Amino acid sequence: MTTKARAGKAQGSTTRIGLSGNYAVAYAVKMADVDVIAAYPITPQTTIVEKLSEMVANCELNAEYINVESEHSAMSACIGASLTGARVFTATSSQGLSYMSEVLFIASALRTPVVMANVNRALSAPLNIWNDHSDAMAERDSGWIQIWATSAQEAFDTTIMAFKIAEEMRLPVMVNMDGYIVSHTYEPVLLPDSGTVKAYIPSAPMENRVSTKLAYSTGVVGPPEYYYEMKYQSIDAMERSRDRIREIYVGYNKMFGRIYEDLTAYHLEDAEYALLTMGSTLGTARIAAERLRAKGKKAGVISLRTFRPFPSDRLLEAVEGLKAIGIMDRAATPGGPSNPLFADVSAALYGAKKGPVLQNFVAGLGGRDITVDDFLHMFKVTEEAAGEGKSRPTIYVGLRE
Amino acid sequence: MKHLKGWKDIPEGGSVTEPGCSVEFDVSSWRTFRPEVDRSRCTKCGMCWLYCPDSAIEAKEDGSYDVNLAYCKGCGICEKACALKLIKMVKE
């Protein structure tokens, strides 16, 4: 087992204010002193870019704010701006992310360190503006680093770290946060002073790759003789980012007094079974685990923060000794052998010597509440799976027949 | 086939940082048919040179034309363009 992450003493001064997750992201982007923002409004992300446009209009943030006519153009503008060496930000949700889809793959392959907040929302149809993870899951192979924030504080901190990760690895980073539950809920957020943030991510422009002083072509044709090698560069960068992201978490924890790791383990030390989630449901899962603990049950919770690159080695360490894990997906893979998160977890744990039984759940599609009772039910099924040594087919939690 | 660069040697993001480097790119393996020219009756009109979309037909100092097979993808446009039908596409 790796050593536990430790929070250092926060440097500089800290202000504690009430912020929604969206405003927390906007404040982080302002403190990161971005050069270019190109975005198209979409619920529930809108208040991020609305706040940023206000900051730019008030001259609180010296950035170019590009109003575009679509998310496809937003991401294209971000890539172009990033190639000039600018620090770039955009935000989107759901249909907007899907509309960007083809450009997302270009951002990663061209190695442009764009940072994007993706406020997770269900994909149509039916039209639904509420939270699930189907938007991000559909883009999981786009070559973007994907990190999940479970609170407004985490949304702030992750956005700051995202700029460092992106610019060091020269890969785009998607900061995911649950629509409404994180994006619109006001929470107390500890804001570091902008001087400390500046020291952490100095606003030094990267080299201008499209300078007229250079002979440079980008976005070129990669014929079969070259595509494979060109594509592999971004695959390699993603693999190398695994260790670097961990170092960045450690550095941030030390400088800003927080505790971030690839995954949050709760009561795992002596747990016999656990639920694995991503995003804001961690809180509810913990309450359910706490109730079971009060009854003497050995329940634990795992929450994945880094989804891409997938922290397989950390997960393998964390699940040691568990008899069963319930994996809760907030997206579906119709017709697949399982749903997306379950597929990744089971692939990561396939090499485990004495792997736990894995039980798949789908819950909370289209913003359906996942209650403490739902979690207690999932824990119960997982406990049964641990006892029987086998799992059941995917259970659609809370679905009416 | 000339030596192709590995992923470590290609500039980041598959970018092109050397102007005119397509000169180094050998496309011989794309070809199924190769043009063969009957030079005895060639009038040096230059239609093949004009039409070749890959600049694989090169003008020589004496006014005649040669096919640079490193750049020829075997499309056969020169065969159609030759007014005297002196170019024949033959299977590689």
C-alpha cells in the first residue's frame, strides 16, 4: 500500500467564501490568468462562462473572450489559440461535448493543453438537462485526461491543477463535475490568494507553434505510413501523465493544504466489500457506509478521481482484501458486456491474484436522485455477492417496471 | 522504400517543421500500376507533366520528360492525358 496523501500547511492567505461549483471554476480560471476563452453557453455549464465574460468585461481578467456560434467552433478556436502558446479555457456539457467530439480527438493528437470544465449532464433523447455521466463516458477514448471533482472546492482545486497537468504533459484536460449537484450548489470554498496561484502556475506563455517566423504545418495528413506513429505520441503522453499527475497532486496538497489522490478510499482498511463511484455521489455513499458500519458491517467506498489515465495500479492496491465491489455506473453501454466504469474496473482488476467479485449497477440516469436507501440496497447486493462468490447481471437501481 | 521516421523522431503532434519535406516521402508502395512510356514517338508536348497531380513527371533539360517513380501513385491520369497514347499503365 502506498503512503497516504498528506495535506501541507496552505501557503499565502486563504479566503473562505460561498461559491457554486460553476463559480468556483470561474474563479480558478481567473486566478490562472488565462489568455483566451472560447465558449458557447449550455445548461448547466452556462454560469461558468457567464461569470468569466463578466470578469473580462469588467477588466478583472485580461483575456480574449471569443463568442462562437457552436461548441464545435469553441473547441476549434481553443486549439488554434493554444497553438499560439496561449493559456486556454472552455466549458461545456452534454450535447455541447458531443458536438465537440471530433475536435476533442484533434486537441489531444495535436498536443494542445486546453483545459475544459465539463458539467456532466445526460445526453438526449429525451431532452434532459440533469446529471449523469453519459456525456463524458462517450468521449473517454478521445485522448483527454479526465478528472472528476466531487464538490465546489474540488472543482476549484482541480481546475488550477488542470492547467499545470495540461501544460506539462501538453495534453488537454477535462474537469468533470456533476450538473447541479456540484455546479449549482453553494458551498464554502477556500480560495487561495492569487499570488500563490500565480507562483504555482506562472502565466508564462508557451512557445508560439504557429509563428510566422517558423516553417510549421499542423493538422497535416497522416497517411498509413505515418498516422500510427503520430497517434502513438499522444498515447505515450497519456501513459507518462500517470506518474506526473500523482506528483502534481502531492505538490498541490503540500502547497495548498488539501488531500488529493487518484482515488479516495473510505473505510477500506478493514472493509470486506465496497462500492465504487465517481463524482458527487461519494457523499451519499459514505453516509450509507457509515450506517452499515454502525451495525457492525464492514462496508467501504472508493471514489475515482482520475479516470483517464485510469489508475489501474492504485486500484489494484486499494481493493486488496475486498471480497466484492459494487461498481456504480451513471451511464450505460447498451448491448455491451457491461457498462463503461465497470468495464474499466474489471479490465484493471483482471490481473489480480485473488480478485474480488464485481457487481455492476446503473443508477441516477438523467438526474434521478440516488438516495441513501438506494446505496444501502447496492451495499446489500454487493455483500450478498461477497457471500455467494458470484455476481448478478447489471442491476438498474431505482428503475420502475 | 526510404527510411520512415519512428514516433520518437516525428515532431510533436505529427507536425511538419521542415518546409518541402514531402520530397522525402516515397509513395511507391501505394502503386498497383506503373506508367511505361514509348519514348520513340514522344513529341515532348508536356501534357503528362501538366496533368500529373503528384508532380511525379519531371522535365529534363533536353525538353523530354521522365517519371520519378518515388512519387508516382499509379493513378493513370498521364495515360489519359497523352495525346499520342504512348503511355501504358502496366501492373507492378
